[in-house]
Amino acid sequence: MRFMKTSSPRFVKVEVRNYTVMHGYDAKNKEIEETVTQDVFVEKIVAIDRIQSITEKYILTTYAAGRLVYWEYKGGLKKIMAAFKRLGLL
């Protein structure tokens, strides 16, 4: 995991694989989900201000049109927390 070099870090580069898009809710208040699975991890640039939460396995981000996305990422929580701490973001 690396942060993009700017005067103030705005993006983080992560390796992601599977993800779930939360599109909203149906008439019965059930979540409308779309899950995408991939065999290999790929690099993705994520805007730091879109990150809502991070767990050991997932990064939850906001997305277009009010949607949320759970990204499975490589590296783990300790690694990402250390990177945020080095940059003064935690």
C-alpha cells in the first residue's frame, strides 16, 4: 500500500480483488447488492476522503450516485494503519 505523493496525501494505492456494491434499498428495505469476484488482485487508486471505514479485509468507500463499495484489499489493517500514521492521518 502506497500513498500518492502530493503536498497533502489525497489518494492511496491499494491492491483490490472482490467487491460488493451497495446500490440502495428495495421497497421492503432490503439492501440491493451486486458482488463482483476476481481471481487476482489489481491496483486501484482510492481517494482518501471517500474511505468510510477499514477492517482487516475490507475498505468501505463511497461511490457515485450515493452507493457504497466494500473492497477486499491485500495487506491487512496493521499495514494500512501504519501507513496512515506515518502521514499523520491517524
